[in-house]
Amino acid sequence: MTEPDKSTLKDRLAKAQEARRASEGPSEETVQRYESISGAGIALRLAAEFTGATLVGLAIGIGLDRWFKTSPLFLLIMFGFGVAAGVMSGIRAYRNFNIELEVQALAQADQDEINGTDTP
């Protein structure tokens, strides 16, 4: 039996590894986009999501109370809906941040595998 040419074998192996990385891992654009996520950024976004939804609920409640001339009825109802929407929005944003942090961890693991290093 003849031994295969090592240079073509290395080329084929490199192409296969690149294709595997491309299909499994995040793209370079995704990694660069979420490279600098900070705790303050997460907290600010969650606070803004909650505050915005609550204020929109309050504004709609006040508007409906003035329109139907009911005192605090719609204000309280829409405040409740606004708080619920703010909580749901915060949960969704938190899940997205978890996905983004997982992308960062996968990208770091891929980089470590390429460099032959290991991070704790």
C-alpha cells in the first residue's frame, strides 16, 4: 500500500475543520458584535425595558380613564399590564444575553483550541 501525500492530507483536514467550525460555531461577525458585553450594559437595558413598558402602560391607562371618565380603573389595569410586559421583556432580554454570553464562551473555546491553550 502507498502512503497518501501528507501535504494534501493536511489541506483536506484543514478544509474539513474549517467547514465544521463554520457549521457549528458562531460567525466572526457575531463574536465581534457581542465581544464587549458588560454587566452595566445588561443592567441598563433591563431597567430601560421595564421602565419603558411600565410608562407606556401608565400612559394608556391615563388616556383611557380620561376618555371614559373613569377614575383610577384603567390606570390600575394598564399599570398591571405594563409591569407584566416589562417583566416579560426583561426575561426575553436576559435570555438573549445568556445566548450572547454562550456565543462568547464558544468563541473563546474555539480560539483556545486553535491556539492550543486552555482557559479556566
